[in-house]
Amino acid sequence: MSIPLWAWAALAAAIVALLLVDLLLLHRDAHAIGIREAAILTGVWASLALAFGGLLWWWQGGETAALYVSGYLVEWSLSLDNVFVFALIFSYFAVPEELRYRVLFWGIVLAIVLRGIFIVIGASLLETFAWVAYLFGAFLVLTGLKVMRHTERTIQPERNPVLRLLRRFFPLTAEYHGTRFFVRRNAQRYATPLAAAFLLVAVFDLVFAVDSIPAILAITTEPFVVFAANAFALLGLRSLFFLVTGAMGRLRFLNAGLGTILVFVGAKMLIADWWKVPVWVSLPVIVGILALTVLASTLGGRRADPLHPALAERSTQ
């Protein structure tokens, strides 16, 4: 694909415009996000993502659009894993419900920028060094198998080096100050728990990008398509968080589904020299895995393993 500079500028402008609409109009006042509002917002973001796919179909053809949709679904499904860790972070810092959307908003703004850098680096490596594809593929397969075997992820925020670095430069207040990340007391600047939560959300999203970026690069190495799929998946992550935390206890086979997707895209990358799996095969496979995960979870009942209290409490509301 030959993507003109104006297309990149238009995509960046559209993302900035959507973020501004979200921040200044939809969520100008901090408030708790209920399941109904989260479901509506998730539907809106998904519709916008698919509308962009339709635009790609008209502009670059069906194959490019299908690659974008495949990448978007992979990123969207893998973002479900982010949800669980974000819930743990919010529980650890006791972030009020009405402030969580704001933390996710700024965390995702930073994530879009950082993932854009990751995409450029990853695509360049694949283009320059063909053997990197085997490393990415093997990493995804091993990660997928690991995800299948583990049903929960534990984090210890107090041991995170980035959080320790923040505390070294800024003392941390015990209480929240609305939506403010920093406050000044007696000529000294303090960080609020909201700043600490935001920092960890951004850090762990960057950690998750180590899984998700190779996964989408296994589908296509076109930076424009990869970045667009990542950006639209991240734009919908905030509402998806509030929707999924309410149903997390019902997604019994979530890890099996996510692990299977990672194994599939990893294997796809490993065999690319012998057989390049066409998009009309990979897209139905990804959609099928997601559908089977939801169906099996629905028929199989609630998760057998105990949930983290932050999720267990919300899933009963």
C-alpha cells in the first residue's frame, strides 16, 4: 500500500476529534459509568471502527478492509485482558467510580502515542530482518499457551519501579482531589492517587502492547492499517472496561479464547514462508473463536475460580 501523507494527517485529526468530543461533550462532568451507558458507548465505538473499515473498503479494496477488521478484532479481544488488570489497579488505589473513566481516557491517549512508536519499530524490524517474524511467532504461541493455563493475573503495584520513581519525585497524597493529578501544598507539589493510577494504567498497557503489537503484525505489516486498528480498539477500551467488568464473572472461558487467538496468529506468522494464510480464512477463524468463547461461557455458567473482589463485587451489580 502507498499511503499519502494527507491520509495519515486525516486519521490523526479524526482520532484527536473523537477524543475531544468524548472528553469535552460526552464526559465533561466526572460520573460513574453504568452498564447501560457502557453498552451504548461500546456499540458507538464499535460502529465507528467498522465504519472506518467501510471507508477502507471503498478506498483501498476489500482485502485491506478485511485485514483491518481482523486486526481490530484481535486488538479488541486482547484488550479484554487489560480490563482485569485495570480493575486491580483501581481497586488497589480505591479510585472512585466517577474518576475511573478520566484515568482511562488519559491512559489511552498516552497508549495511542506509544503504540504508534511500537508499530513503526516492529514493522521496520520485520521489513529489515525477516527472521524477526519467527521470534514474534514463537513468542505469541508460547504466550497463548501460557494464557490458556492461567485464569487470573496478579500485580503488585507497590513493587512497580515506575510508581517508585513517581514517589521519589512527588510525595503521594492519601486523599483524592477531584480529577486533579497534582496539587500544591506549602510550595511543594504532590501527586494524588489518581496520578499513580494513571501512571500504572499507562505502564501496564505498554506491557500488554508487547503481546498485541506482534499479534496484529502477524496479520498485516502495513503501518497505516495496524495503527488504525490499534487506535480504534483503544478508543473503545474505556467503555469496554465498564461493560466487561460487569460480566467478567460470566466469561468462564475467556482465557481459553484469548490464548487460542494468540496461538493462531503466532502459528500464522511461523508458517508464512510456506503458506500465507489468506484474510478470508483468518478473519472467520478469529470471529469464530470469539463467538465460541462467548457461547461456551454462556452455556457453561459462571467462572469456577474466585474473582478478584473488585470484579466480583461489580459483576453482581
